[in-house]
Amino acid sequence: MNITFGLIIPLLGTMLGAAFVFFMKKEMSPVLQKSLLGFSCR
């Protein structure tokens, strides 16, 4: 059970972060958009 939560929590966090960047890309300020996209490129 602990192994399952240890795998699911980072996966959910990654999926939610990617969905935020994908869906909110047009509504974000250009500075915030560049900073978030910079993290995904590294």
C-alpha cells in the first residue's frame, strides 16, 4: 500500500502540473509562461 502511494503521488503531481501549463498557457502572463516552460525544458 505504501509503495502504491509512493508511486501515485508524484505521478498525479506531474500530471496536474502538465495539465495546468497546457490549459492555462493562453491566459498566463508572458513572464510566468516563460518561467514554467523553462522548467520543463531543463
